[in-house]
Amino acid sequence: DTGVSQDPRHKITKRGQNVTFRCDPISEHNRLYWYRQTLGQGPEFLTYFQNEAQLEKSRLLSDRFSAERPKGSFSTLEIQRTEQGDSAMYLCASSRLAVNNEQFFGPGTRLTVL
Amino acid sequence: KNEVEQSPQNLTAQEGEFITINCSYSVGISALHWLQQHPGGGIVSLFMLSSGKKKHGRLIATINIQEKHSSLHITASHPRDSAVYICAVPGAGGTSYGKLTFGQGTILTVHP
């Protein structure tokens, strides 16, 4: 399978714990995006990488959130001191480096904070 | 006002009916995406279009750039079409790298 993969698919954690999610984009895709989707809403942009550079972070991304893409391939999203409001689906997408290129989405990681 | 608005939010249909989902946006764009999301969360890209009309099987997407409006049509709907349909536009906020702004989604349920 050469699509976008995410791990884990589901994560249940207690409030205050740290969690880390991983996204493996399609191998030749330079662009990588993280989005968050809460129940009943459309996804919202969190952050964007072009190769290893993080070029934009949404104001939704508080200082408890950090994302990396150290070698320009896979990316990690870490949430420290999780809160119940962090419960959501975290989606990763990737695309080629060109204007208006189609984004391919991973299956998402569903986070539940108890 | 949201930059991308969809209607209706919920849609129930009988199998075989013709379905239309609408999307209006307020930002200038060069392309619009229609996405499908099934229960469990996975998102699949259906169409990316910048003008006119595209057709794939029973799905048809149209866009009017001047009116900032797009529609997704499903002909001869089937229960397996039941999903959330989301429109999304790139380039909100003046960025050029394709960050998407999404509508809130339309929940479609097709009954047999």
C-alpha cells in the first residue's frame, strides 16, 4: 500500500498524559499537512510542512502541541498534558509540491481523552 | 461568516433519488475539492475542479468561479453512497501552498 498511513488509528488516554501520533506520507510528496476534526465538524488546519520545514502553524496549535518532520519524510504530532478538549480525529494529508495539487489523506488517528 | 459553507447539513434520500449538495465560498480560489468521509474517519478525494464540470461514475461536480459556488450531484443514489461529503478550498488566508479550508460537511443517508 503506497497511500498515506497513520499510527495509531485509535488512542485513549487520561487527561494530563502525553501522546504522539505518526504520519507516513506518500513517498514522493514534499508537502505534509495536519488537520484536526471534531465531531460533526469539517477538518481544521493545524500545521504544514514543506520537506522538513514547518512553514505554518494554526493558532489552534497551542504550546502543548508540537509537530516535526525531521528528515522530510514521516511526521510526528505530539500533544503534551492532554485535555478533554483535545479529543478529536487527527488527520494527516500529503501532496506534491505544486499549486493546487490534490491532497491524499490518511485514515486518521482518533484521540479520546478521558 | 465561514469561508466555506455547505448546504444542506443533513440529507436523507431514498435509493434511486438524484441528490445535490451545494458549496459556497467567500475567498478567491483556483480550485475546489469535493471529499467523501465514511464512518471511521477516512477521507477520500472525489474531485478537484477549477472550472466547468467533472464526472466520475454516478458523481458529477460543477463549479461556477464567478458566483463562487459548486455543486456535487449523485445520480441514482444507493445506500453505499451514505457518507459525509465535504467541500474544501485551498489558498485561504493568502497562502499558496494548498492549505485547505473545509466546509462543515453534509451528512447523506440513503435508505433502501
